[in-house]
Amino acid sequence: MTNPDMPGEPLRPGRLLLYLFPLAGLAVAAFLVLPSGLVKLVVLGVIALPAGIILFDRPQWIFCIFVFVLFSNIDIFAPFGIFRYVLLFLLVTFAVAVVMGRRLVVHDRVFLILVCAFLILVFQSISFALKLEGSLNTLGKLFRALVSTAIAMQFVRSRKEFRTFLLALTLAILMNNFLPFIVRPPVEQSPLSLLWEQGVLRYEGFVLEANRFAMLQNFFLPLLLFLFVYYRKPWFARTFFLVAFLASVFVLVLSFSRSGFLSFMIILAGLVIMERRRWYVPVVALVVIIAGVALAPGVYWERITSLTDTDPTGVASAAVVQRIESGRVALLLGLRNPLLGVGLGNFIYAASFYIPYRIIVHNAFLQIFSEIGMIGFAVFLCIILYNLKLTRSLIRRRRDPEAVILGKLLIIQQAAYFFNSLFIPVAWTNFFWFALALPAMAVYAYREGPEGVAAPIGRD
């Protein structure tokens, strides 16, 4: 911060030019002598320096940028990994804030103990790995996911901060969902996902994988509903969140993801069950289903009904048969290596002894069971069950309508998201661990205290 009482004389224009001439000479010399790549880096650094100085004292702003980059995946356009630099900058500014007096918070001790126990078992499983390189690569992904989640939890300490996190996340996922309609992803990072038997190109957003893109929507849709319920003002807020919800359902359909469709049905069923006393909720759900049946093309329902086609000779059933076979092998590997599994990130190598082709297990639960073993799998199930307890604790706060609504929507989200993970190998990804941490973040933000008193839901 500048000190207005600092002694000194005003800088005269002539003296300022005297200072600027040598600097300009150095800049010209650098431009002529340095390699072009290094010159670009220096120019970018000079441009980014003022913004960095402004943001350095505002970790909450950097956190919002971090959430935006993570969930929008917009850094695929950058020639270098923006996300890792944003994360590093956030860690540095947060460390400085801690040194200056900011308190570290533990959202839930039981959740922390379970995650630490799981991480210890992950480390132990590496000793059984056939390919150490595969384990280390997967460990790096898991470590980045856990660090990202842990640092995010430090910025969600109150209701206001929780809602700020959701708004930043909403902006990021909407960018992920709809910007590809305007700006195409880089060709080298966007392999086309084509359903050859139907001649349909699947929509992937910036996730660049159709099934994971659909899974992100099932993570996102219940959170959009919470924002829709909470923000009654300004007048356009509810219209915006409602349109965003319907548009996100639309791109979910464009992904042609069968697991995404089933998980969305769980969301609708969960809303009907949780809000069965409100007559209009089942009516709206029924209208959405009827509209979907009427508007979705026939090729979409052909894709969905292919779930029941298990004929090994049929082209349409090939993906289903591969998933069943990989799940069978994953179960077998877990049972034959019950202590610590076949090693983190080593399913594809261990499965080669049972399947004559390379394949990954399309099931996060079996992925954990086969690679970490029975003990790690049990700890993982304890995390999910404990999350159920946390969300139910929110629903029991009858004097706090906002917490009740959030708890109901989180239970629906957890059910849909982790059902979706039965069909996709996402156990070591960022979004998976954010979903696991969300109930602990919500319960801490809505804890009893100054902000935990009863209040009418909605922002006036």
C-alpha cells in the first residue's frame, strides 16, 4: 500500500524522460537479441504484472478465476497450462494471507480423516503396481484434484462465500456448455466423437469427452435449481437460471450419453420424491419428460434403448459388452488382490492377463476396487455414506429453509452424480472430488451460528 505521507518531491517531466530513455533502450535491445518465444513471454509478463499486483491482495478474486478456469476448461486455447499457474498464484497469495493472520479452517474432521486414510491406501497400493509410470501419472492427477479441492474449501466458509463459489462455478460451466457453439475447440485437442451406426456427432463442450460432459451436467443441474430458488431478486435472476437449466438439459441430450440420460432421470425422480407435497413439482417433471419425448429426435431414443441390446454380434451392443467385460475383470482383479489391489492406475496393465485387448473399466467404483483393493474401496464407501449423513443434517434444520432446500438438492445431486460414475472411469478426476467435498463445504458454510439462524429463503 502506498503511504500518502511519504516524503519526496514531485517528479518533473524532464527527469521522467531521463528515466524512461534507458528503459526503452533496454526494451529495444531485448527485442532484437532475445529469442521470439522469450520476447512473447516477457511481453505477457509486463501485461499481466499490473493485474497480478491488484489481485495479489485479493485471494477471493483469484479463487473465482481459479474456479472459472477449472470448470470452463477454457485453458485448452492457451499455448501453456493456465490452470497450473492460476493454482500456483492462488497458493502463493493464500500462503501470504495465512502468514498475515488468515485462519485455516477444517470443514469436517471425519471427512478429512476418511480422505487422508484413502490417500494413505492409494500410496500403499503403488507398491503392488506392475507399471510404476502409470501409477505416478495417476497419482499426479489425484494430487492435483485433492489440492484443488482443499484450496477451494478454504474459500467457502460462510453462506455468502458458498453462493459466490456456486455463481463462479455456474458462469464457468455455462461457458463450457455453450461457447463451443461459437468458438470451436482446438483441432488437436478435440477428437470427434461419432456414433457411426447412427451417423451422429456427439456434443462434448470443452470437456472434450461426451460422457464426462453429460456427467458434468448432472453435477451442475441441481446447483442451478438451488440458485433458482434462492435468487428472487433482481427480477431477471430466476429467468436466467431457468433458461440456463433448460439449455443445459438440451446440451446433455446432444451428448447422446446413455448414462447421462439415466442420471438425469434420477434427478427428476429425486425432485418428485423430495418435493412430493408440492403438487406442481411432479407436474413440471412430467411436462419436462413429455417435452423431451416430443422434441428429442428418434435417433436419440434409438441410442438410449441400445442399453438393453446385449447381443454380442450386434454393432450397437459393442460398447455395452465391453463395459460388462471390463467390469467383470475389474471385479475379479479386486477379489484376487483384496489387500491393496493391482496398484493405482494399473488396471489396464493387469487386465491384459484376462482380456486380449486394451480396455479401461468404465466404472469409478470398480476402478477403485480393482486398483486400491477392498480396504480402500470400503473407505471410499464410508466417504459417500458420511456425505449422506451430512446432507441429511441440512434437511433436518426445519427452522432454516435455505439449508433444507440445499440439503435436498445435494442428496439428489450426489445420487445422480455417483450413479453416473458407475459408467465412467472418473475416480481420479477433479470434478469427482469436488462432488465428494461439496456436502462438507455446504454443512460448514450453513453451520449454526450468526448466519445459521432461521431466515426466509431467497435474496430480497
